[in-house]
Amino acid sequence: MIPAPTSTEKPHLLRLPNWLGDLILALPAVHLYQRWLNGRAPLLLVGPHSLAPLAPLLLPDLEYLPTRICPFAISATLRKRQVASAVLFPNSIRTALETFSVPYRAGFYEKLRNPLLTDHPPRRTSPFGYVHVADQYLGLLEDLGLPKAKAVLPSSPSTLPKPKDAPAQPYLAILPGAAYGPAKRWDPSSFASVIRDLQKSHSLTPVLLGGPGDVNDCRAVSEALGSPITDLSGTTTTLDLAHWLAHARLILCHDSGPMHLAAFLGKPAVAIFGSTEPAWTHPLGSSVTVVRHKVSCSPCFLKKCPIDRRCLIRLTPEEVLTACNLRLATT
């Protein structure tokens, strides 16, 4: 059980997930922990350095401590801060080493790292289907003594400045990348088909977005489109991305971090699922429409399809376009 707070000088720690999407799915658990502490002790958040620029947006008024290359370096910092307890959402041994100086350390049951933890309840499962990732994080806190809570995203900021290079007219943000692997990525020609139709029917200006690892995917969509398109892949920070998504008329993406960021911002979006399972990682809230073509071998959760990517190939541009039109009509 998480020890009750005893001093406002001794923070409690949550080690956040390393991926943007998982971090956003952890936000209901973060706010549950904050409510439970109720000012009796500060809440210290530790997470990846790459997501630190988004911390003021996603985690306002909370201290975010970026991880360092060496896990023992941050361990010394936590010892100096007299951290009273640590709850770890990632499954890795590394995160257990980061917090080894903390008297109480809890995380999901993982056989190899259990000796490094003081408490390790099993991850929530269900005989009837998948338990959503957000509910797994909340379930861990409940198993450690906190009250039960619902997976609801906190309110997003009312306004974010519009990027100075954003089009004056309504624009379509397209994110054809997915860091997980090609089994998540729809065909560039299919993206191009939907873009053309939305340009004609809604006069949306298309903008390609993505990180450094998405440059090739964005270039493939640009080439398939065969007409001029703004491609900002590899040139924007994660915070820049939030600003671009906040002002888009519609967002078209995969099951990815940007999908969850769109949900946090409450922006209309259509998200394509391939090898993964919506019941496990669907976006919270109601602003994002999930589209998938369910086949007998899905979800396989593979990064690369060993056969013919049928879950993605059989998802037609017409199906995705229909979802886009419905989302546009209701927002």
C-alpha cells in the first residue's frame, strides 16, 4: 500500500510512461494521485526527456523531472529530495533502478524486476476482453490503496497560439507515420485519395506533420498525391505539433501519440487502427473516430505483418472518407 503522506517536504513520485500516447492515457491516474494527496505532499512526475516540452501543457502546475541517460544519476536526485514513495507505470528494470533510493517502490508485476520493488500487484486483466491502458494505470493505484476513479481526461487549455506558418484557411493535418512499425501504417496512395476528396468537398488545405522518423512516410504521401502540399515532417517539436493540431479543422492519423494528443485537445480526428486493438488503446473522450477493418488475425500487435497487411489493405479510402465527413459534419 502507498504510505500516507507525512510531510510536505517529502514528495510522492509517479514514473510516467515513455511514449506520448501512453503518457496521455496516464493523465487520469496522475490527477487521481494528486487529488488523493490533497496538498499533504507534493507530487513529483518523472518522465522521458523528449516529452518535457509538453509537460506544461499536459501537466500544468506539476513538477516534471526529465530522466537522464544514467538511471543512477536520477536516483541520487530522488534521494536528495527525500522522495517518500514511487509508483512506476512502465514495466522496465530501468525505472526500478531509477527509483531504487526511494523507500517505497511499486509497479506492475514483472518477474525479473520484482526483487527491486516493495510492492508489485499484477496488471489488470479481464476474461471478457481487453482492459484499457488508462484503466490499468488507475487499477494499479487502486490496488495500492487509492480510491476507484474513471478514465476521464482533464480539461485541455482553452487556447493555444496558432502557428505563424499555419494557413489562413481551414486545414487538414495528416500524420501518416507510426513509430511502432509498418503494421500500423496505411498505404500512402490511400491517404492521398482521402486528401484529394477532402480538398474538393471541404476546401481543406492539407498539411503533413510528423517527427524525424516520419519523414519518409510523409514524403511517400506527398509523392502519391502528386500536387503541392506543405510537409513539415521532421521540423516541428512535440510542442509545435500540439499547436498545429489545436488549430486543425480535422486530423487524420494512425493509432499513435498524435491521436491521443488530438483527444486531449478535444479536436476532431479520424484514427486508423491496423495491428493493434482499439479496446486496449482507443483515445479517451469523444472527439476522435476510430476506423479499422477487423480481420481474423487481428489484433496481432506485430510491428511488421508476416503476410499481406490485410487489416490495412482492406480498409478502403471510401470508409475513411465517410468517417471524416461524419466527423466534420458533427463538429
